[in-house]
Amino acid sequence: AANLSLLLQTFSFGDKRHLLLVQDVTDLQKADAMRRDFVANVSHEMRTPITVLMGFLETMQSIDLDKSQRDQYCELMMSQAQRMKSLVEDLLTLANLEANTLPAPMQAIKLEAVMALLKNDAEALSQGHHTFNFDLESPKNLMGDEREILSAFSNLVSNAVRYTPDVGSVSAKWSVNAEGQGDFSVTDTGPGIASEHLSRLTERFYRVDRSRSRDTGGTGLGLAIVKHIANRHQAQLIIESTPGIGSTFTLRFPKERIAS
Ligand code: ADP
């Protein structure tokens, strides 16, 4: 094993006995490197909006702005503050999900209500430019944690809206397949994602296009949150995408979590 890291420790006892302890610390080192990367990423993500905010504040201190300029500055500062708020909220969500190792509870979730909420939010986010198609092909309920399910589904829908140009369309569908598994899928006619990125999309702060994601208001944590929620529900996240055509994100729930 080329990448194996061993920790060697010797212990000597008074009666001439020695103990050599050999411990494989590869995983520990990896976890430590990931934690360091994560802290560096969070610091960077927080510092950017703080720097921008301070720049605006300094300008406001040094120049007398008229009312319309001041309004414009306030709006720009509010959007930076909003970005920090979303980041902190997503970090807390992720920390809570990671701390909870139990499977999600089995509460019946009515998908009609969830779909209606998702559609409302999507329309508000798009400000009336996209075409929406939200379908309920199965009346079966999903058993899980309603708040988490809503958060996972709305992350997928908001990504579809945010990455799809104004003229595009976004569809969301709930169906139960022949094997009895429940599929929630979101399809968009956005830019699509090249195959080399697909396996990394659920990593925290992984983005295909850094600047674009920030412009669209993303924290870089959405799909990491979706993946955790999927795991807690024994669901699979399936991503299919064709560059230039669009993407489909599906959460596939086991039949044990589907009820009439
Ligand atoms: P972000 O906050 O950056 O959107 P996510 O974790 O939700 O973070 O998504 C990770 C990355 O996956 C995004 O930065 C984007 O590059 C890509 N992505 C996610 N959803 C889509 C989509 N529907 N169409 C195209 N790219 C997407």
C-alpha cells in the first residue's frame, strides 16, 4: 500500500518486556486533512462577503451619498449579509445532520403538500421567467423526516432554477417505480455538468464554476446536505447530466419507506 501511513510506538516495561504498537493512521490523516481543508474553505467563504461589506462601509463613511446611492449601497450590503446568513445556516444544518447517526424517523409525508410548497418557492425564486412542470404521478406517501425531505427536495429544485437560464424549464416529479421504490426527480434544461465532475458534486464546497455559483447565491453546501439527508433515509442520489442539454437529479427511496 503506497499511501499507507504507520504510527510506530514502543513501550518499555521495567521487566525488560517491550511492546511495539503499529497503528495504521492513514484514515486519521485523511480525516485530519479534510478537516483542515474544510476550515480553510469556511474561512475563505466568510471572509469574502465581510471584505466586500467593509469596503462599502468605508466608502459610506468617507463620502456623502445621496439617498438613491445610499439605497443602492444598502441593497448590496444586504445581499452580502444574506450570503453570510445562508452559509452559517447551511453549516449548522450540515453539523446537525452529521451529529445524528440514527436513521430518519418514519413519519408519513404527504407529497401533494410538499410539491405545492416547492412549486411556490420555485416560482418566487425564478421571478416568473421559467416554465415549471410539477407532477405527482403516485399518491403514495414517503416515510421520513418532513423537514429534512423538504430541505433536500428544495435544494434540488432551487439548484435547477438557479443554474437554468430564464427561458428554460424545470420539472419535478414524484413517482413509484415497478420495484416499489419512490423516485423524486428534478429535471432542468440548464447547462448540464461534464461527467468528470459528477462524482465530486456532493463534496462540501465543490463547484463546477466558482464564480457562477456565487453569482447565483449558492453556498456550495447544498448537495452535501442533500447527500446526508439521502443517507439518513437509505436513499440514493442519482445524477444524470448532458452538457448543453440539462440535468436530472433523482432521490430514490427504498420500498420500505413508501406507504399508501
Ligand atoms: P451551490 O451552492 O454552489 O449551488 P451545491 O452543492 O448545491 O452548491 O452544488 C454544487 C455544484 O454542482 C454547483 O456549484 C454547480 O456547479 C453544480 N450544480 C448543481 N446543480 C446543478 C444543476 N441543476 N445544473 C448545473 N449544475 C449544477
